[in-house]
Amino acid sequence: MGVIANVFGTAVVVYVLQWYFNRRKIYKTFKNLGIPGPDPNLFFGNLWTLRWSKNLSSDCLSEWRQQYGNMYGYYFGVVPHLVVYDLDILRNVLIRDFSIFSNRPKIFQAQAKEIKLALQGLRDTRWKEVRSTLTPTFSMSKLKVLSKFMSESVDKVSEVLKDKARSGEEVDIHEVYQRLTAEVIAVTALAISKDLVRNPHDEFLAAVRKIFRNTMNSAVMVSMYFPGLQSTLAFLAKFSVLGKMSSQVTSNIQNEIDKRKNGLYVNDSGRTDLLQLMLDARKKDKLSRGLSDDDIIANVWSVMLAGYETTSNTLSFCSYLLAKHPDIQEKLLQAILDKFGDGEVTYEGVHEIDYLDQVVSETLRVFTPLPNFKRELAEDTVIGPYKIPAGTAIECSSWEIHHDPDIWPEPYKFKPERFEADQKAARHPMAWIPFGAGPRQCIGMRYALLEIKMSLCKLLRQYRFIPSAKTEFPELNMIPSVTTNPKNGIWLKIEQRI
């Protein structure tokens, strides 16, 4: 027994020493290169500071930029991250040298299938194959078909707001838009006829909200601090409330796929949804390995999550900004009326209103939906004056770029005229990147912009957004999350136009 104990004790000591010296070696990466940055903690790298010392991670990155300059390094757990603000270098990373930076960092080695097989998690050749297969799904012709169902859901929002306008009560517009985007996703992704806009307590809506509230839970943080525990935590996560909800949703998608493959799906409404478009794309794909059921489930799932969160947030922030700037709200209304009058809001029409595009673009700048994004370096590469080793994550803080006073004078002011044609042409192409840039730009960008613009066109013709006693001034309180989120909702009053 004593021999076993000695062997075990020796093994533990050897493991701890190996762990210690390996961490020390990783955490010397930037110091050895002469790259400035905050000192890492042996256990957490700089992740503890990034996530918990400030209200938002963007605040922390801003402070580090002021301290260390336009290129610095920090450690996201054990993954070295080089933060770059030079727009020419970012253009090289995202576009010109894309073959070297084509992958997103593998922060979680033991990823769930829904992450690993979605476009966001795919790498190298497989990413290119799936992206090529899915791109036609988001073409203009396909989105034009889906726009009809978006329009029907927005009409339901109009009914909800009519009741609020009549009663004079304040409304959390963020919560209402969450219902809208969840319903649009349910209808356009899965042809599920759910009346989520008028049913705020629906189980599907509650499940999606819980998933987003738990994106940065303690298990996720521990897995980033200690990558060796990721497989164990990933297995245990299947039995958590979040894991069970995710499994239920993916199981429903699989059942829907089986129905359609076996001819059991009856489409009484004649609707075409994203799931069917992906299944059709699989049939037409002759150039690659095609899409498996798991591939389709993962990508429908990712569209559901991405479309729900970022779109509802952007609509909410835009309504808030318009309430704060009634002159801009009325100018936008006039542009909408000049285009449509009181007639039908069409797919083609919403893309032809220049001022609408300016308002939405400026909203995406002021409240950048995804504050940062990253690319993984595939080989040792010279970036600026440094030779950066393969495996390093190159991080772009889009929030910081969108609020840089050297690029955007008075960056926290809402000024849609920044996006007039002459001003856009004078700016660096990497100065505005809410959806990323290059081949890995968000595939659902057109889908999101269509829903945002169609909603604003239909709602502003009927209602005026007004600040209420609960509207937060001068700024909104934000909550730390993967995306830019209002902490306390967005409260406004709704006034019906005569």
C-alpha cells in the first residue's frame, strides 16, 4: 500500500511540475517577443481581469489599449491573444492573407456538436465546403420569400404596441423585440407556426432566453482556465438545465428532418424555410462531402441563436436612439413615407431607402452587436514588427474601432449622416465592421438587416417612440455577455400616430 501511495504521490508531483512549467512557458510568449501587455495570473491568464474587473470586456480592452498602445498581448486562459487596432493590418488578417487566418480560435477543445459543426466552429477545408453549400440559402431571391413571413410577425408586434399606446403604459421594447426575432426564427428557420409575439411565456422563448443568460456560466469559465477539464465539463454539461434545453431543441430539428426525408411533412402553408433550403442545398451539392443531418442541425441551431440575439438587440438600441433623437426619428419616418406612403412595405423597397440604411448602420456602430472577434494564426507570421507564432489568436476589438475618435469624431454621438456616400468613401474599409469582414463575414448579415429594416419601416409609420420615466439616461447600463446587451431592458412609451 505504501508503494502505491509513493507512486501516486510522485505522479501527482510530476504532473503539477509539468503543468507549472508549461504554463510559465506559455505566459512568456509575448514577453519573449517584446510585445507589451498585462501580466498574466498563473491560473487564469488575464481572463479574470477581462471578465470580472470591469463592467464590460470592451472597457477592459480600452484601458489596456491606453496603457499598452495599438498592439498588445494578453492571455485568454492559456490562449495567447494579440489585439490589433491598425486597420491596414486588420485588412490583411481578414481579407488579403485570409488563408493564414481562416480559422476561428479553438477556445474550447471539447466542443458540443452544435458548435463544432456550425460555420462558426468549422475549420479549414470543411468550413469552405459548408460555407459554399449554405451561401445560396441566404441569397436575395431566398430572402425575398422569407420577407413575407417576417412581415406577418412584425404586424403582430404592431398589435401589441397598439395596446400599450392606448393604455399609456411603459413598455420594455427589448423584451417585445425578443419575442419578434424568436418568432421570425421559428417560422423562417423551421416553419414552426408559433405565436411568440403575443405569448411572452411560451416554452420555446423561455428556453432560448435561458440559453443566452447562461453563455458565460462558471463551468465555461473553469474550462477556459483549465483546458484539461474541458472533456469532463462538456460531458457533465449535457445533464445541466442548459444542456437539456439544447438537446431538446436539436432533437426537435432532427425529428423535423426525419419527417421531410420520409415524406411525412405536410406543408399546408406553402412556406419555404431555412431548414428546407439547407436540405435542398444538400441535394444539389456535388462538389464536396455534402451536409449530414448533424451539419444541418448545427447550422439551423446557430442561425436561430445568432438571429435571435443580435437582431433583437439592434432593433432595441435603434428604437432607444430614435426616442432620444426625435428629429432623426421624424426624418426617418418621412423617408419611409416617401418610399411607401401607406402602401405595402416590400423587400425591394426597404433596401432603397438611403436614410434608413444610414440610421441602421450608425446604430450598429454606436451599439456594436459583437464587441470583438478573433482569427487563429495558422503559421508563424510577421505582423507589424513582430514574428507571431502559429496558434496565436488575433483579436479585433470592433467596439473600440467603432468608438475611436480619430476615426469617428464625437464617437458616442448618434449621427446617421456619417454614412452618407461621400463620408463612407473617405473612410478606411475596416472602420465599420459590425458583421466582421472578408470571406468569414457573418453569413446571416442580409437576413438580419432585412428583418431590422422591415420592422422599422412598418412600426414607425404607426408609432412614435418616446422616452419614459424608466428610460435610462444619458447612457444605457450594459451587462457583460458575448453580445452587447442592455442590463435592465429598454423602457419606452409608445404613441400612436394619427
